[in-house]
Amino acid sequence: MSTTKIAGRLYQLQQLDLELERLLAEQQALANSLQGDPVLKKLRAEHNIAQQELLSGLQAQTEAEWALEDLDRRLRMQEQRLYNGTVTNPKELYALQQEVQRLRAQQNRQEEMALEVILATESLQEMAKLKAEALPSNLLPLLILSFLSAMRP
């Protein structure tokens, strides 16, 4: 390779390096301007609130499902006692029938409540998704510049 070709390539490299430094400075300026952007702060706050509400909804859904499983287990146990023939006392059988009916009614109420919680959680998931989608559109220039700076050797 001739000296002029080497010098030409070094010059191109220097120009690229200067352009990269300019872009990094622009990125820093953009990042600084976005830090104080009230719209971005509001979007971030809304996104954080939506995430917290979603976590609470998921916890409530899990608890409702556990309560339903517990009721189901208790109902099966009482029905097994009722129908397996081990209880022969009429008063005890009547009390056991009453308990099974009470557990079935409680199970129906718990199923309705669990369904409501599941629907509310799905709504919270959709809201969190919308808030997350609203956030990156304002950060796109910053993300592009961050990507470019990450590629710097």
C-alpha cells in the first residue's frame, strides 16, 4: 500500500472519528434535554404507576385462584365424606349436606370474584402495554444515538 493511500485512509478514519465525537456530544445534549422534559417525566410516571397496578392485580389474581383451589379441595373432601358411607348418623349427614351446600355457594362466589379479578388484570395488562408503547416513541432519538455510541471501538 502506498503512503498516499495510507494517508487517505487515516484521513477518512479521522473524519469518522470526528463525526462520532460530534454525534456523542449531540447524544449527551439530547439526553440532558430529555432528563428535564416534563412530557417524558409524565410518561415515565404513568408507566411506573401502570406497572405497579399490574403487579398488584397479578397478586390479587393469584390469591383469588389460591382461595378457589382451597375451596375446591375442601368441597371435594366433604363430598367424599358425604358419599363414601362412613357417616351414618342422620344428624351428622344433614350437617354435612349443609356444609357441602355452603361450600358450593362460597365456591360460586369465589369463582365470580376470581373472574372479575382476572378481567381487571387483563385490563391492567393492556393499560401497561399502552403506557410502555407511548414511552419509547419519545426516546427513539436517544436510543439510536446510544446504539451508535455503543458501536464505537
